[in-house]
Amino acid sequence: MTSYVLDLAGAGIGPFNLSLAAQLDSIPQLSVRFFERRPSFAWHPGMMLPGAEMQTSILKDLVTATNPTSPWSFLAYLVAHKRFYQFLNAEYEAVPRKEFADYLGWVARGLTSLRFGAGVREVHADDGFFSIATHDGAIGARNLSVGVGKIPARPAWAEQLPNSRTFHSSEAAARLGDVKAPRVAVIGGGQSGAEIVDALLDLDQVSVIHWISRRPNFEPLDATPFTNELFTPAYMERFHGLPEELRLLHTRRQVLASDGVSASTLKKLYRRLYERKLEAAAHPDRGISLRPFRDVIAADQDGPEISLSMRNGFDNSIETLAVDMIVLATGYRFVLPEFLHSLENRIELSAIGEPVLASDFSLAWDGPRDNRIFVLNAGRHSHGIAEPQLSLAAWRSAVIANALLGREHFDLGQLDPIVQWETPGRAPGLATHMGQAAE
């Protein structure tokens, strides 16, 4: 029998659970602890490529949106490091990703509720609480917050290819420096794919780069004002109340609002390609081909060479391409963490196999309502395209904090949205407030 039971235990310390820990740091009456198997904080270390930039405002940090006086804001970080004025003078259009990662690490080093080198191994439902086995011992908690992130998504056609000939973008920082292949294909037309193409252009060993995307073109992130309304609590509240088939339809339509390439990266790449054409006469063996609207359907290895078969959506033809190395910038997918397998049969899943999430981000399961399992970064299809992004991390953490307390510690009231999304008089889901648990 566990003698001491926490109010909340967190599994995994990425940006989202880090945000929750930072918000809960202002509520000393709650006993919380977060566990991470890695020895220290790290945020997508495999994608820390030179020149990589944020696509999110610095004000959308871990806490500011709902707790602007918190000591864990990005502005507080700048002041603590004596860089406030220099940062302003630099006039960044987008913050370097390495600096934001340093900010996250600074917060992680300052919070006392975090335990590194002690990952969660097993979770079992006990009498009114969860029994949690970690690498640092056993503990009990009335609520659980799962923030372990998603796993790299690999297309089915790539599963049989050897690791020596292909790798996911999550490994880019570690693997790109060792690439000796003369012909490299980058699969994926989002920001990660663009950054990898940019990095490959600096490698003398790479002669030819093929950038392949299923999208009709290499398209920019839509960060215009009305599209950014999708990244507001008011929109998320309304989105969550829609029927599942409508939510799935909307997320497919809104891909460029969350997964396009930043305009600055596209401009930089286009200029580099222009300069390469100017140098073509002097370096006829070096080139790059951009192939949008291609859906790779097969990859066959013949010795050191890989033959890619693609369907071209522009002219509806099939084409083949010979390469020596493939980089998969194909995103990530949700899987239920192993430590929750003991509860797997008790968790309600959606039509696409993801956990059904209530408005307070707790998953639907057959256990006591007082024992919630909050799942972070699994609600793209339940809460909208902003859910996996940093944009609403501070607000989501405040929603969870209010749910834990059973009262409105954080004021989550919002002005009416500028865009009228729902039909007047028919607003699905508005009876359930985001700061409260759904019944």
C-alpha cells in the first residue's frame, strides 16, 4: 500500500509536461512530480540543425498566455541571462530554435518537481489512485499526465530498407554529418524536409538532392491573422464539440496552418537553388530536383542503390528514381505508451485508434472520474491542429490545473472570437467549459 499519494504524476518531460510543471509551480497546495528516463532535458535534439527557426511567437511560451507574472516565462529567461536588450535589438523575425531550447532547459533546471533518470515503467489502477513504478521506485498518484510525445512515422514502403540507407528526420543532427551518399532523396514537404534539404546543400559529398512531397507544391505555413484564429482557445472549444467526422475533415483541410514551411525558409532555399543554377556550368555533376505532388508507392533495393517508384499527381504518371540514401521527413504518430498497456482495454478509442479526450484533455476510460489520465499531444483530431503545437501549451496546462483543483484558479475566460465559426443558436460543445471536466 502506498503511504503517500501525489495529486499528479507526470510521465515524460517534454515541453508540454514542462509547461504543466511550470504552471503548477504557482500552486503549492498541489503535490506533483514529473518523471523522465533521460538524464536531462532535451527538446528534439535530432532536429537542432544550424539556422533552424521557431514558427511560434515567443509570447506563446510555457506560461505567459495564462500566467504572465510567472518566473518561468521566456522574457524572464532573457532578463535572467542579461540578454533582454540585445534580443530586442536583434529584431528576429523568428527566434532561433536553439535559443528556445535553451529556455526550456533553463526552466527544467529550475523546477524542483522534476525527476530525470527515472522514467515511468508501469501504471496500474489501484483503489482510488494509480500505482506507478518508476526507475526511481514506486509512487502513488490520484491523477496522471502523459507527455511522452509521439514516435517517428515511417511509411510502410520504407520498413524493409536498412538503417544504413535511410533515417528519420528526428535523427538528422546526428546522421547528416556522416552522409557520404552522392544521391539523396528527402521525403516530406514540411518544415523538417526543407531544413534537411538546406543542410544537405552544404555537404560536398552529396551531388544530387531530390526533394519529394505528396503536396501539390512546396507551400508556405499559413500564419496570417484569420488562420491564426485556429490557434485560440475559443476555436478549440468549438472544435472539440463537433462530431468526429467533421473534426477529421477540418484537420485534413487545415494542414498548411500547422505544417507548412516558413516563408523565410522557402525564400532562403529558392535563393540557394538560384545560385546553384548560376554555378551549374562549373559543377555539372551537382544538382537538385524538386518533385512535389509525388506519392512514393514502393522502394526496392538493388545492391547499394534504391529505386523509388512514385505516382505523379500532376500528370497521373508513374516515375522511378534511383538514389543512394533516403531521409524521411514524414512526421510522427501517436502510440499508447507501454506503461499504459495494463489499462489498454479500459480506454475508449476513436475511429482512427486514438484516445477519446474530454474537453479537459483527460482520456475517456472506465475508471473513477476522480482519477484522470491527461494525455498531451494526442488531441489533434479531438481539439484541433493547435493541440500538438506550442501555441496553446500554456493555456492547456491552465485547463488541467483548474481540473485538478476543481475550481478556476486560472482565469480562462475569453472574448468572443473575431470569426463566427458556429451557426448562431447552435453551438455544439459550448455547454462544456474548457476549464472544467466533461461529465
